Amino acid sequence: MNKNEARLSTLIERISRLGRGLEQATDLHPAQWAALRYLGQANQFSRSPKALTQYMGSTKGTVSQTIIALEKKGLLKKTESSTDARSTNIELTETGEKVLETDPLLTLERKLNAGDKSNEQLTAELESMLYHLISENGGRMFGQCNTCKYFRKNYNSTNVSPHQCGLLDVALSTIDSEEICVEHELS
């Protein structure tokens, strides 16, 4: 392997390490930050311990301990699922939402967006790379509803929930359509 072959992956790995370093300066562990970020983006159908486990690519035990720790810190709460009494949902508390606003990775995000270049192409390429890596390893993508093959834009005649999830047959608001979903499939 020559020096340039690993350049991109080395850059991604170094940026990731810098992000983890910023996280470690807080009182939350990287897994806890990952869980908060996920819950801050997940739609109502994807806020379960099982979906979080799939998203993080972790074990049930690790995610369970992460949930317990965040619950003890008052950053999330468990609720009974509205669709399945045997299931539990996890939601950010108001305190959890405020902590997420101080996410150390926002510093990196600001740096990435500070340049003159548009990051849309880089974002699309990294999402594609992530999708292929996840697919090769039998995982799930968790994309935004509005990029899913089941998403129906302006399907309903209401202003509140104009879109539709064709898979789950539920109306979606514009905000809902920008959240990530465990059922996501690329179109």
C-alpha cells in the first residue's frame, strides 16, 4: 500500500478521534453521546432499545447500560410503546435535549461548514460509503424518511401532515420526514 491509498480513511479516522476527544472532555461517554444524537434524530417508530442497538451496531447489554446511565442522569426516559404494550420507547427529556444542544461534535460540524465549498457532495459520498459498509455487514441504514423508497411527498391534503409513509401507512409532517427511521430503504 502506498502513502496515498489510505489517505481518506486516515483523515476520517483522525477526525473521528478528535471528535471523541471533544466528547471525553464532558461527563458523557462516546456511547452516551451516540445514543443522545440518535434519539435527537429518530422518528417515533425508531426510538426503541432494539433500534438504538441496531443503529449503534452494539450489543444489547452495552445499549442497556447506556440507557440506564442516561436515565439516571435525567437525559432520557422510558415510555410504553403506543403500538405494542410489550415494547418500550425511549425519549429525550427536556434536559437531554438541552445537553444535545451542547454536543461537542457541533464544533466539528461548524468547522466543516465554515469553508467556501459545499459539503453536499462529500456528505452524499460518505453516506453512500456508509450504506455499502453497513449492507456488506448485514446492518440497517437508518436514513431520513424523505429519502426512503416508501416516502410519499405531498400525499395528503393537510398542511400539518402532508406526506405519507407508504410502508407503515401513517401521515408525516415535514419535520417527521427529516427524521431517521429504522425502516428506511433507499429508493
